[in-house]
Amino acid sequence: MTDRLSAGALRVPRRALALVVMVAVLGYGLMLGHADREVLQQAMRQLPEALLWQVAGLALCSYLLRFCRWQYFLGALAWPVAWWRSLEIYLGAFALTLSPGKLGELVRSLYLLPLGVPLHASLAAFLAERLLDVLAVALLACLGGLLFVQFQVALGVLLGLLGVLLWGCTRGLPVPLLQALLRRLARRVPVWPVRLPFLLSGWRLLVGTALALLAWSAQGLALAWLVEGFGYALSPWLLMGIYCLSLLAGAASLLPGGIGVTEASMTGLLVLAGLGYEDALLAALICRGLTLWLALLVGLLAMARLACTRSASVLS
């Protein structure tokens, strides 16, 4: 059974991936069609080539920070995996990052089964990651939004509530409630993350939240560097907030990877912040290309390596 599941994990849904890429190309083409080509070319020439490598480096740092959190969670659950093997599995799941809600990344659970990690443990780590990602992105979006006077009161209240929630979780206050909820759901679902409350309490929550904030700040900073490269002097906090707010809009759309909605939201918010349409559009598309699409490429390469490793072990 385990061999069957792990073999299925090695298959990339090529048709679905091709369809998503085609939709993305079509959407990006429509957005570029409303831009002035000469202005776009001039903006591209203005952008230093070294900056693109720096932005890609920030994205890779973001992936590594998220992997460190994953490895920390597995260790906290007493299911440690060798870091090099765990890194291959973690990055390989990026090949399915375009699934709605990134649920395709649950493929990690299937890779970890042959290594002895039970489904309930890897599922708990995955859900803890997703919840902390949403929390971190929401916090960064609020911090950037505080620069807008008209939103300061509402966002201040929201930040306060998020702070109280974090404090309560570190004190273990919601743990009994979560445990009762999970026990009720476990009656209907065969495999359920019973250790999720454990990961979302105490130092595990603080470490996980800190790593999530650093990881998503790195990607938000990538947008800030791109905007600066186009010659605009805007607050990095504002631009990180715009990036994270666009991610939330894309996630709310339930589209694969938030494609189209995230880029359109980011472009519109950058225009409101004072950028020209062509500069805003290029900044959004390049930022997404060097974060989302780079993650997909890294995932496909890692999954190909996993497939080769598995084939070599079968032959031997």
C-alpha cells in the first residue's frame, strides 16, 4: 500500500499543469495588452540585471526558511527525517504548489510514509504551516496598511486581536477547544492531525510564526527591491503590505496559485501607491515570476531527482 501511494506521488499532473500555465499566459497577455509597449521596453531596460538575481535569492531564502519550519515541526513531533532527504521532499512538493490552497503540497505526506512518518503527523505539520502562513501574511498586510490613515483604526484593532490570539495560543488557552474539535471530526475522518494543537502552542508556535514572518517578509522585500529598481522611493513596509494583501486576494479567489487575481491586485495597489501602470505591471509579473514560478521550477527539479532516486533504489 505504501509503495503504491509513494509511486503515485511521483506522478506530476501534466495536463492540469499545462492548463494552468496556458491560463496564466493568456491572463498575463491580456494584462500586457493594455500597456504601452515602448514604456514597457524602457522600464525593462531600466531594471538592473543583478537585481533580478538578488530577488531570486530572496525567494530561495524564503523557501529555505519555510523548510526550516517544516523540519522543526517534524522534530517537535518526534518524527525527525534526515535534513537532505527532507529538503528534497519539501521542495519536490512545490511542483504542486499551483493547486488551490496549495493542497497539492500534501504530497509530502506520501513521500514521508516510506520513511516511517505517519500521515497524522505530516498532516498536522502541513496544516500548522498553512495556518501560520495565513497569519504571517495577514500580519504583514496589516502592518503595511497602517501607513494609510483611513485604515489605521480598523487595522490597529485587527492587529491587536491577532496579537491576543497569538498570546493565548502560546499560553495554551485554545488547546482544549482544538482538541475537542479534532476528537469530534476524527470520528468521520480516518486520518486526522491530532497533534495540531501541540504545534500551535508554546514555543513551537512562536518559532513557527517567526520563521513564517521572515519567509514572507523576504518575498515582500523582493517586490520592494523591484519597485526601487524602477526608480520609486516608497516605504518597504507599504510594499510588503501590498504584496501580502495581493496574496490574500489570490487565496480568496480559490484559483490555482491565485493566478491572475494576485497579479491584478498587486498591479492595482501599486498604481494606487503612485506607480505608472507599466511599471506596476512589470513589478508584479517579475515578482510573481521569481517567487511563484521559480518555486514551481524548483519543485519540478526536486521531484525529478526524487523519481530518479526511487528508480535507482528499485533497480539496486
